[in-house]
Amino acid sequence: MVASHIIADLSQRIRTMERTGQRCATKSDLTANGLPGLERLLCEAGWPRGGLVEWLAEGRGTGSMGLALWASRAAWHDSLLVMIDSQRELYAPAAIPFAVDLSKTVFIRPERPPDALWSLEQALRTRGVGAVVCDVEQLSPQACRRLQLAAETGGGLGILLRPAKARGQPSFAEYRFLVQPLPQPDARLAAVAGASRRWRVELLRGRKRFGGDSVIVELSDGPNGLSLAAQLASATPAA
């Protein structure tokens, strides 16, 4: 017998395709993608306004938040960015290299996980908020649906940082990515050119597609802070 969560996930995918079929071709509903090369995994060259994007990673400190900030910075560059520090571990100045303007950023440090979800939903409903970033460990389908409706109401972008184990759970996000850190290809070259980090970003699910493709992303430390490498190579599609 097919598991109920699989049926629920498939049903949500169908509803998402039906709901976004027209919007997928409307550029006015999009904000620019700030991570060159990632457009290979997107239905369009940008992110949907009023939607959710999930970034999954195994463990903490993988760099998924930095990638999410780089990719979505057009959504909050001229508006308000809300960062919900549910783990109470975020050091605000550490976000500056990712083009975050602290004068336009609100940091929320909730005491309990329910408070984090409440803050996330309220921030998503607020007009004028360009994007909301939150680390979410547990998320029921009902709660995810409320967040999706809140994002539609506010018109901003909801960025959910989630554990890799959540990939088997139903989701109302427009896009879902899996981020995996990669070793340096040449440690001696990295020592000469400056420190750099590399990730494999796999599309698990997206608008009008079910994923499977991936790209390699590299961020390098330069004289002006963190910057994108000029060239992003294609990764071998996942099985």
C-alpha cells in the first residue's frame, strides 16, 4: 500500500503545477536569481514572489544559508530582510560578506520552536518584507501550507533552511534544493588564489519539473569579501 505521505506529496505537486502554470511564464512574478549557473535548475531565471524555497543540507555549518542569501539577494536588496535565528547561533556581522545590509535587516531570536514558526508566518504575511530566512527542523504539512499562504499574502520570498532528512516529507515549497559541500580539487592552488568553498546543489523538486539535475557552485574569498567564482561547472545529473 502506498504510504500516505507519498500520496500527499504527489497531490501537492499537482496543485503547485496547476497554480503556477500561468505564473511560470510571467516575468513580473519573479525576482532575479543571484547565483549564476543556478538558472540551469530553474524553470525561469528567477524566484517566485510570494513563494517558499527550501534549502536542505546534512548537518550544520554546510554553507546552505550563504548560498541561499546569494541566490535571493535581489528579493531583499531594496526592501527588508528578516532572519529568524531559531538556534540562537547567528552572528549578525557574519552575514555582511553575503551582501546583507544590516540597516535593512531584522534579526529575531525566538525562545522556542513554536515561537520561530509563529514569527516566520507573521513576517511572511507582512507587506514590504522582501525575504524571510529561517532554520526549520520540524515542519508538518499543515504548518508548511500556512507558510505558503502567508508568503502569497505578503508577496515576499520564504527561505527555509532544513535538514536533509526532510527530503522525504511533503512540502508546499516552489523549489527544493539539496546542498552538499565538496572538497577542494587542488589544495595548493587554493592556497595561492585564496580560500574557496565548493558545493554540489541538486534540484530535488521545482516548478514544472521533479528535479534530478545539479550544478557545482564555488564561492571564493577576495579582497572585497566573499564573491562568486566566474565560472560554474555543470554537475553530473543525479540518478
